[in-house]
Amino acid sequence: MTNAHELGLPERVPAGDDLPAEVTVWEVGPRDGLQNESSVVPVEVKLEFIDRLADAGLTTIEATSFVHPKWVPQLADAEPLLAGLTRRAGVRYPVLVPNERGLDRALAAGVEHIAIFASATETFANRNLNRTLDEQFAMFEPVVSRAVAEGLDVRGYVSMCFGDPWEGVVDRAAVVAVGRRLLDLGCSQLSLGDTIGVATAGQVGALLDDFAAAGTPTSALAVHFHDTYGQALTNTLAALRHGVSTVDSSAGGLGGCPFAGSATGNLATEDLVWLLEGLGVRTGVDLDRLADTSVWLAGELGRPSPSRVVAALRG
């Protein structure tokens, strides 16, 4: 008798009625994954990567960033990539926009969904944005207001929500304050980032409780975990139990933050889907196709996929 493991799927055993019935997997591999590569990946490979992710059932695929090529040369091909992209009905292709110049480029490329990237700490705001914590909002305000006026959806990333390599443990009140200001500017959703992968499940629950106490609906929150200490899946489960139903991940576990040296890879999409499928939570993602995609991309990059599920299914 064939078991679930041989089929490439876990046995579905729901772990309580406090979990969402369905989770949106926000795939960041083409942007957050590839931005950290030591070499530039050809645009043709990126386009095939995005197409394969859509084939696997992912409906939100963060395609690229309009950051200045000087800072992230791996994403300098944003315009040709978006020009060559075959957009599919029912699939969103958000792009990261750092400032008004980036927004100009995004609008010219016909983008419908953008994201901005804020910091919860003073030091990282200075290192990543060359702004103080307060000054970053003066930079974001015209971007968000113009984007909303143009009918674009705007997501707000909040980085360093749990720990900062220069400042240590981050004050939850500071994270909530930054997040609330982004929502007040017009962001429709916040992605709470464990940029260096130090969070624990207790921290995740406490931060989500604090956002709830500040009047933030859980539907406006997403989570973005890195797996530096092996806690990304545990932290994801904690977030799910608090009602979060959008989780960021990167196919094959690619990526990190180029401006935070201790950050390792993102939560692997395959590992996330394995967890969710086992809990009986719908994702709409075909795990076999996704694993095949990560194996293919690993071949293009010349190294094995960091995802443990990919290694187990295709090793």
C-alpha cells in the first residue's frame, strides 16, 4: 500500500479548529530570493522561474524590485523582466518600490501591486534606507498616496520586527507604531518580518496580540520568517493560531537580506506547503510541481536547494 510520503504529500491531520481554512502563500523567491545571489541570474531564467511558480498554483508571486541597480544589481533588469512577463488571470505580480522614482518606473511598467519596505529600528532604517526611523515615513507618504490614487494596492513590509543585529531585541511597541503608521498612510497589508531569523513562537504571539490590542485586524497582517535558528515553521504555526492567513515564503528557501549580514534563507515554500497540507489547510499549491521547479532552479544556480522538503522528495 502506497503511503502519503511516497506520494509526496503528508497525511492530513487537522490540529485544531483555531487554524485558518486556507492560507495565501506570498511567494517572494523571484525578488527576495534572487536579490541575494552573488551573480546576476539571466532574465530568461527569471521569467521561466515565475512561469513555473504560476504553473505550481501560486497566485501571488513577487516578481522584482525597482530599487536602484547600484544597491541591488541582481534586480537591475526589472523593466525587461516585466515586459517579458506573461501575466495570468488570477495571479498577482507585486514589485518592491523604494521611493517615488521607483514608483514612476512601476507605473510605466503597468504594475498593479507594489510593496514598500520599512524598518522597525533606527539603525536598520539608517543602514537600509539612509533615513531615520521618522524620516522613512516622509519618503513613503508620497509613494503610497500616489499609488493608491492610481488604483494600486500597496503592501507594507516591516523589517526587524523581533531582533536587530545592532540593537538586539526589538521593542514590540515600536513595531506596532511603525506598522500602524504604514496602515494609516494607505497600506492594505503589513508583512511582519523576522529579518535575521531570531524570533520564537512566544514573541510572534505576543506581537500579534499587541497589534490586535491596537485595533489592527488580523486580515491586515502577514508574516515573513527566516530560518536562521530553525524556527520558521514553528513561528508560522504560532501565527496561524493567531488568525494570520498570509505567509511569505521563497521557493527552495532562497534568499536573505543583502543589508543584514546574519540573515540566512527565507522559509522555503515547499516546507511551508508540507506543513499546511499536513494541517488540512488549503493552499492551492501543487507540491510536486513546486519541488520540481526548485530542483530546476538549483541546477541553474549551481547548488542544491536549501529546502528540506525538496531534499526529501527529490534527493
